[in-house]
Amino acid sequence: MTTTTDGSLLSTEVNEEDALYEQLLLQAAKEMQSQVPTTQESKQIRPQPGFCVKTKMSGIEKVFVNICRSDQIPPPPDLSEEGLVTLLESEDPTGYRIPMSLGEPHAEVDNSGNGCTAYDIVINSKFYNKIQKNKLFMEFFMTIGFEGLENKYNLELSREWRMLKNRKFLGCIAEQNIRTKSRPVIQELDSSTCVEPEYTIAAEPADGHPSFLVAEISLPKADSAGLLLLDLGEDRIVLWARPDLYHLDIYIPYNIVPEESGSQFNRNTRVLTITMPVQPA
């Protein structure tokens, strides 16, 4: 997750002293970000083979996709077949996400001795068992998986695919790095004495894929924007209110555009409002 620690996110309080403080905060944050880059905690997993499918890229080149399984990948939210049908009939079926790890492409040789490209997709073991038993879930997952590969590697894959009967994996199973938790620059602050503030997150528009998310965070003990440190990532909000007043660290249901987001602290209501553009579906 790419994080943006930027004092300019905490804009607009009608107070010159606070405005000057925010300018100093912005300068310090930029210096800190250039000296101490954001790190991301990850771990290596060795997936288990599942099945291999054959398709084509751009209608010509042969491509193989290895579907693997691992208990280290979190499962998607539980969903019945009836729930999936309802989801597919809705205006925005992209609201249901399937956690998966997409491996790097690797060159292989097929049974005919011809060169080809293979990709690996790793999903949760229990969800793997579910798609094996349910054709609708299988079709839904393969569509999502192919879209993931297309977006990550700028491909165009045919939706006509065939599962290989006597082959669970093409090539050699490689370890993959998966993200466990992003660690923002401001993590060295101590959260043990902080309180998680009350907050709400609303989607605009409320139906379908939203254009914006609006978060409102209640900070009754904070009397100035100068006390706040805000860190936005693509799917995460991290907020500190000093000295040791509040700490909020939450993941949000859509990927946002951190560099186009903004916020405003109302000194009267002591509510921080964050407006976040959502990435297109």
C-alpha cells in the first residue's frame, strides 16, 4: 500500500497560528518521508498446487494459469449461492472482493515442446474447496482472477478456458510474498494510551460504485488541527491526535486516491472530515 503522510491533508482552520503550524508540519512530514520510507510487512508463503487452466492472450498466444491454495491467504466474506446470484444481478458486483496473490509470469514449455507463459493465482484453501464444488463460484472466481492478471500485467485474456485433466500445475511452484500489514512512517508513536475515536464512513453516491468516501471522525478532546497527524493509503486511514489522545487505524472497503484526498477540522464541533476520491471500478 502506498501511503501519503502529508500535512496539507489537514487543511483549513481559520486560525493563523494553526495555519503556520500546519505548514511546519507539512515540511517536517516531507523531510521525514524522504529520510524514512514507508515499509511494508510481508511474509513468504509456499502455496499448494490446485489445478491448471489453459487460455489465450490477445486471442493468439497460449497462456496457462495455475490456481493454487494456501491457508495464509484470508478467505473472502462468506456468501451463499443465492447471495452470489443476487450480487451478480446487482448494479455493482465488484463490491465483493476475493483475496488472492498474483504471482509473476514465468516461461514454461507445454506438452508439445512449445514455449508458453504461466501465471500463478493463490487463494484461500477453504475458498478453493468451495469453487471446486460449485460451478457458479468457479466461473465467478475465474472471471475475477483473469481481471486481476489483466490489470496487474496489462494483458488481454480470453474468457474461454479449459481445465487440464492430468496436471495440477505447470512449471515449479514458487514462493510468493504476501502483505501482512503496512507500516506507516508515523508508526513509532505509542498507541497504548490512545483511545480509538468514533467515526462514520459514507459513500457518495450510496448506490453502486462510489465516486467518493467521506469519513467523519469525532475528536472531542482535540482543539486544533496542529495536534493531528493523518496518513492515507490506498485502502487505509491512520490518524493520530497528540499528545496520546486518539489513534485510529482502519482499512476501508474501496481503493482511494490519497494524493487527491483532503480534510477539514471543525474547531467548533471538533470533527475531522476526510473526503477521498475512489479509484474507478
